[in-house]
Amino acid sequence: MERLQKFIANSGVTSRRKAEELITEGKVKVDGKVITELGYKVGNNSEVLVNDIKINKEDKVYYLLNKPRGVITTTKDDKGRKKVTDLISESKRIYPVGRLDYDTTGALLLTNDGEFTNMMTHPKNEIDKVYIAKINGILIPSDIMSLKNGVVIDGKKTSKAKIKVKKIDKINHTSIIEITIHEGRNHQVKKMFSTLGYDVIKLKRERIAFLDLKGLNSGEYRLLNPKEISKLYVLLNEKKNSK
């Protein structure tokens, strides 16, 4: 037996949080009966309908994409722009795990596993995300400490970050900075630098947890192997149990 919201998430239809909303809104039926109880459990032989469409469990897929600039991190767009899902040939319905801005490049996970998505993006699990930022200006020591200790953006202080100055160009007055965060707030890295008076010229996510872009050119992707998937779940469980 499995909780209904988890069954829906594991079908690849949507995330667990969205599944919970669908249930409470009365849009889910189990064996012909509308279910609004989040703790309701279903078996493998249960007939589950979401918006009157029958759903089935799918085999899980996990992709790592090197997102190019000018591609949006979504599954739908009314402006006709290229989406990250357009770059991957997959018959299953997949969606991005978290997001990257339109002009930000680099590592992005996509999957049809709603439970995995929920675990990877939940702030309490503190999954490291490593970015390389090219900024205008040269970071002074006090600003480096501010970034490390957290700065206030959108009225809330960010968690502690790791900062490494990779390169300084005194002629063009720019710097290359490696910044590691584990939150996923909207435009977070850009806003963190902006708060201190620096504009981000280019931004690339180099790594998610232990997954890097080795062997992937811009726009290329690959399936995660079973060992990597297992390692991610071990990491997530370690984070969860350490709280």
C-alpha cells in the first residue's frame, strides 16, 4: 500500500506537492470514488484517475542536462520559447528538478520522479549547488565574508555559502567567483551579488551534489546510472536523518 499523493507523484504526472493540491481540490478518484484525504492509501491494483484521466506508474528516468543560454526551465511556455524538455528525446513526461534562469547555463536534472524532485528541492536537505559567476568588480574581503555568512535578499537572509575567488581581471575590473549554496530561491546568486553592488555578467551551475558536467557540451545530456541514483538517495537520506 502507498499514500495516494506518492502514487500520483511516482506516476510522473506531477510533483507530490501538486498531487496533494489535486487531492484536496477533489480532482482525484480511486476506484470510482472521489478522495480528498491526503493519508489515503492505494494498492497496486487500484484504479486512480486525476481529472478523470487514468494514471499508471512509469519507469523512472533521471537526466543530467548541460543547459544552454536562452532556454527556459519549464515544461510549458505561451511565448513559444525553447524549453529544457525540448532538448531531451523522451516519450515519458519529464520535468526539471528546480530551475535555472533563462540566461544561466549549466547542470540541471530532469526526471519523472515526483518524490525525488521533492526531496532534491526541499531546502532542509541542503543539497550543494556550485556556480561559477563572472561579476563586474573585484570582491573585497568584507564582501566575501558577507556572502559566506549570508546576505538579506527579498527580506530574508540567505544561508551560509562557500566562496572561492577563481580569477581577478584588474584591467577589465571583473572577477570569476565560485559560489556554493544549497537553497534554490528565485535569482538567488544574482541577488546575493547585487545586494553588495556587483552585477553578474555570466552564471553557470557547475555541479549539483557530486554530479558535474564532465563530458557534456552545452545542450547535451545523459541518463544517470543506477549507482549515481542510489548515491543521491543515500545523500538525501543522510541529510534527512541528520536533522
